[in-house]
Amino acid sequence: MHTKDFLRGRRRSELSEEEVAALEAAVERVETVPARKVLCQRGDRLHHSTLLVSGFLCRYMDARDGYRQLLSYHVPGDFVDLHSYPTRYIDHDVGAISGATVALIPHSRLDAIMIERPHLASLLWFSTILDAALHREWVFRIGRLDAMGRLAHFLCETYCRMKAVGLGQDGEYELPLTQQDLGEATGLTSVHVNRVVRRLREEGLAIVARGRVQILDVTRLARLGEFEADYLYLDHGPWQG
Amino acid sequence: MHTKDFLRGRRRSELSEEEVAALEAAVERVETVPARKVLCQRGDRLHHSTLLVSGFLCRYMDARDGYRQLLSYHVPGDFVDLHSYPTRYIDHDVGAISGATVALIPHSRLDAIMIERPHLASLLWFSTILDAALHREWVFRIGRLDAMGRLAHFLCETYCRMKAVGLGQDGEYELPLTQQDLGEATGLTSVHVNRVVRRLREEGLAIVARGRVQILDVTRLARLGEFEADYLYLDHGPWQG
DNA sequence: CGCGATATTGATATAGATCAACTAATGTGG
DNA sequence: CCACATTAGTTGATCTATATCAATATCGCG
């Protein structure tokens, strides 16, 4: 996994070798971050954006009562906070789920890309648009689905994204989220997530355990979660292969 | 209200006269749409994007059970589906709330802007980024706040946005949403919205009736909804004036 | 004025939260 | 590599916010 995996598996996003090289050259440095580390917080003035190379990050907001809401879950190849380039400030926190490697790209170098490489610039824009599409789907998921549907939808979405970057196959993938984390992603308590995970297993839909997911019946799971993969703009249909 | 109001009231978004003219020239035609009309649906291939001139639109998704989830609420000056320019397809429905006037900008003319006007192009990008920030806040609202908090947050957000485009002052603004619509925006039933609206009134926080909102106690309402206006990137503080 | 859409209110049901105890994993230092 | 500590997962009992169902009232428009 390297910067060439930016937008990997996404439709309409072919990077030329030159562009991959330009992105590569824009990287100031690569850092490793330990699991659970907070990378930045709401209100911070950022001067670089973060391309996730390996491991998993998330974005979240804290509520007054101490609970938090995950806003997104990031897989390698995701530009995690590219939106801070236009806005300069960040309106949520970013943290590591697992240990991770990130490539830091200074905003000043993005300025140069904007001027010199309109096509690459348009792909950067495109990637923030995909991000927004994810957010919309999360609004739908949390606002309209029940607990079973929410988990089902989340598991389907994450499988599609993992598969697109080569980290999932045959319905299986690594998912180092605790049941607490899953609850924060879906607007549920960890206790209830536990019961839902059990029902998914009992009904032969999916097994979620020890940091791994095995989807047993993709068709029924997707139906339960009212999941349509179109919003991910994948190169290949989500379920084949 | 005209295309010059694009990004009105938003920080870091000064349009030069030339740019306003370029945007104006990119408009192919202006249309009026009746209340409740559906403008486009998930999966449609779009060839133009829509700048809202007057009235109110929303984006939404339908669930299997017939309920729908609002994804965003649009005030004049908003580019409602600019994200369909990079993606070509749209991953949700767009509909009118009230009667509205929209300016249609063909994607082909956006191509020209991308090449000839990098600064204006970056503002288009910026506006889609603001959109995503709204979505994130909606995820938080629906995922972590209770019914009172959700309504409170929605009313605060909408007030700030309306005021930024000159359609709200002194805590008052027009909001032609039914209680059913409010429920679809906040993940609640219309019956429960009704009870929450009453409690907001009884507790001296806000009056929501007959298509208008009067915020009675902005400080307490914002606290109840855990509302921080930073994510709107407004020129002026949300509450003054 | 009258009719359909919206809003209001009450009674009841339920999904999911909360609280509390226990078990199973995972990790750490000796 | 074991003993212990810590974290994560599991299960049951109970509670509560919000949904659901149903009936009436009010609004806004033709």
C-alpha cells in the first residue's frame, strides 16, 4: 500500500503514473501512529492533510455526556482530512483505531497541485465528494434503520470498501473495532451491539468476533441493511470476486 | 437573491465581480418548481447542477418501509447537487419543500470554469466541503442527541444558515416544514416532533408554528442541542445582529 | 364553506438503554 | 511461561424514550 492506492478501486479515478509520482512527491513524511492515538481535534488549524497508508483511523465528535459519535471509518488509501485543505480548520476529531501508518501532505504542496495539475486536483475534489456520499449514507443508516439494519449496513459498506483496496475477500475482512466502537458508529450502546451481533450470527448472516468479520449471507445481510453499493462508486460490483 | 449570493455569508469565499459574472454566465436557464416536486432521483445521470435561488429544497433517501430520511435542507444560495458534477450520477433524491426558483448550470460549463478559473473552481470545491461538514453534524445530531436535542440543534443550524443569507433575524425565520418533515430530518415520528415542539415552547426555548420559527432563548437552545456553529464557516458570529 | 392536510392529544407497546454481575480474552512484568 | 491485571464481551433484569395506534381538532386553501 502506498500513495498509488489513493482512490484505488473507485470509478472514474484513474491516476496516471505522473500523477502518482506527483502525489508521492507531495508527501512530506510518513509517520506511524499507535492504536487509539488522537491525531487532531475540532478547531485545530491544520497545515497538512493525511493519507492513510495502513491501519485504520476514524473521525468522531464528542457529546457532552462523554459518549462519542463516529462520523467515518477509514481504510488504507483514504484521504482522511483533505477537507481541511480548503477550510484550514477541522470541525471534528481524528483518531487511530488500530496502529496505523500515515503520509502527511503539506497544504502548500496541494496549492502547487491545484495550479499545475488540474486533473489530479479534480480527483482530490472527487475524493472529498465520495466522503460526503458516505456521510449521507450514515445519516440514512442511523436515522432510519433499526439496530439490526444499522449493523448490517455498516458491515456491508465496510466490506465493499475493504475489498476495493484488497483487504477483503470471500466476505471476510479484518475489523479491529470493539463493540463499544461499533456502537459509537451506529448510535447504539455496546450492550445492544453485543445482542445484535449474536442475532446476526444466530440467523446465519454474519460473524463478528475477535477483530474479524465473516459475512455468511451477503444477499440477506444487504437486504436487512437496505444496502445499495452505488454510492461508493466502485470500479467493480461489490459482491463479485 | 441571485447567483452572487452563492456562498454568501461564508468565510474564505469572496467572489470577485468577474467570478460572479462567470457563474451568472454559466447559468443555462432559471426554472420555477412547485412545492413538493421531485427534481431528481437516486441513480439519475445528471448533466447540470442546481443553484437554489429562492425557496427551499431538500435531499433525502427512501427506506423500504415508505419512510424517508432527509439528508439536507437547502436555503437560497446553496448549490444543491454540485457533487453530481464529479460523479455524474446522483446517489439520493432531491425535492422541493416550498415552491422554489433554481438556476441550472450545465456540467459542460463547469468544465470551462475548472480550466479557466482556478480560484472559482476552488470555491466550488469549498462549497461541497461545507456540505460534507453539514452531513457530519447531522450524523452527530441523529446518532447522539435525544429528541429535544435534535430539534434544538436543527433549529439553531437552520437559523444560522438563514441569517447568513439574509432570511433570518432576531431569532426568527421562515421554515415551511411540516412536523412530518421535521421528523424525517431528525429521525423521529411526527407525533413525537409535535410533543417536542410543545415542550420547546413550554420551556421558553422556541416557538415553531405555521411555517415560522421564533427562537426565544438562543443560549439555552444551543446548549440543549450541543450546537457549535464553527462547522458552518460563517463570516460573522452566528448570534450577533 | 367545506374538504384535505396538518396538528394535537391520549393510551398503549416496544426497541433499545441502563444497571449490574459475571466470563473470556488479551496483555504484561517477573 | 505463568500469574495477575486490564480490557472486552456476555447475559439477565428492569426502565424509559420514543413509536404506534387511534381519535379529534385546527388550519389553509379552492
